[in-house]
Amino acid sequence: MTDMTGWSVERLHADYAQALKEDRVLYDSKTDHQRLRVIENGTFGRVLTLDGVVQVTERDNFIYHEMLTHVPLFAHGAARRVLIIGGGDGGMAREALRHPLDQVTMVEIDSGVVDFSKEYLPSISAGAFDDPRLDLQIADGAEFIKATAGGYDVIIVDSTDPVGPGEVLFTDHFYGHAKRALAPDGILVTQNGVPFMQGSELAGTIRAFRSLFADASCYLAGVPTYAGGPMAFGWGSDGDARQVTLPVLQARVAASGLEFGYYTPEVHLAAFALPGYVQALLRD
């Protein structure tokens, strides 16, 4: 295909691209930090891109948001306070607030992402911005994590790729500050891209995690619009929550009364079973 008129082409990688047909362009504007676009696509519904890179879609966002939220929360089993860095579309807050938490603090650098997500992608947040337990802070996540008093049971880094505003969220300094902000046996989870295409991103995070945490690893989930293989999520903790057993997870999920489109206790445990090429990245 040579004529890409009417297609949104993502060129995140130097020698690989993916494209989504634009049935309609709903929003196209540049903020102080990045270019925001919302398009409609016949398969994925409304799609948000930042600087041309797909961030979230109506149809498949449940996979990403469920796995980055419910894996640490059900593994922990007693979380009361959660910190989300990024996540301006509100999807991560939506899933976290399904749990009986006391507070979810969400730190988003770009108020424009929040504002137009409420208007153009309301199904992603599904009312999360109106929940009184949500403390929304428009601030630089790296600066916030340095200044916070901490005490968070789970920290979720829902960042963009490590370019532009999101780059600082992949540094050793940021991870060190995040560990300090955790309560004892707290859990830090991070978005780490598609390791088949972005292996150095995951390897760098795990290298940093191993210098900080007693337990450092990652887990995987397949998200259709994050192309190139399964997506990786970094895991760091000084506790043993990753060793939670299937019966315990099943009991916690049953007691919650929650239902999911992707997450299950079985998927939770299986997500930590890593293919050989990912294990090699962690070794290297």
C-alpha cells in the first residue's frame, strides 16, 4: 500500500510501522507537551494517539489496564493507597477504583490529556474522575515522586514510551524515588513496551529493579494495538507477593465480586511465565 491517505501510521520503530484506518478524525491538536489526536476506527472504536503513537483504544484498552492494575492489587491483597504516574485517559484509575481502596493518587503531566479524554473518550475513564477517592494532580511525575511522603501500597507507572516527556520515568533515579515512596512490601509495576521490538527498554528497567528490590521481574500480556508481540510490565517489590498461589488468588477475586474481560487468577500466574527471548533480555 503506497497511498496512506486516510490512515493513521505509527512509526515508533525505525524499520517497522503499523496503520489504522481513519474512519473519522474527532480531535487533532497540539498541546504544550505533545500532539493529541482521536480517530474512529471500525475495529478499535475511538483511538487516542500521542505524537502519532497509539496510546489507548476503546476496544482493547481493557487488557492493558486490567493487567497493569489487578495483577499487583490482587497479589498484594490488602492495598489501601495506590499511586498512578501518568494514565491521563483515566483507564488505570477506573480499574484501580473497582477495589475498596482508601485513595488513588493520579499524577498526570498534561492536563490536556485529561480534559479531552473526558470529552472524547469518556468510556475509558467510565466516571473515575468523579470518584471522591481519586486525587488528581497535574504535575511532573518525576518531581512528584521525589517530594511525596510516600506510603503507597502499589505504584503503577502508566507512562508513554521513553521519549519526550516520558523519558525521565525510565531512569534509575526515578525508580529509586519510587521505591522510597512504597510502603513496606509495596509493589511497583511499570509499562515496559513490547520486548521483541524494545528489548533494551525492558532490560534497563529490570537492571535497575534488581539493584533496588529483593524481587525483580516482569510479566506479559498481548494487546492487539501494541504491535510486535506481547507487552511487558516490570515488577519490583521487597515482599513475596509474586509467589501468591492460585487458590489464594481465586479466593481474593471471588471475594471481590469483580468480573474482567482479560484478567483471571490463572492468567495472573501464567503472565509471569516468560518465553526464552524475554528471559535472555533479563539475563543480559
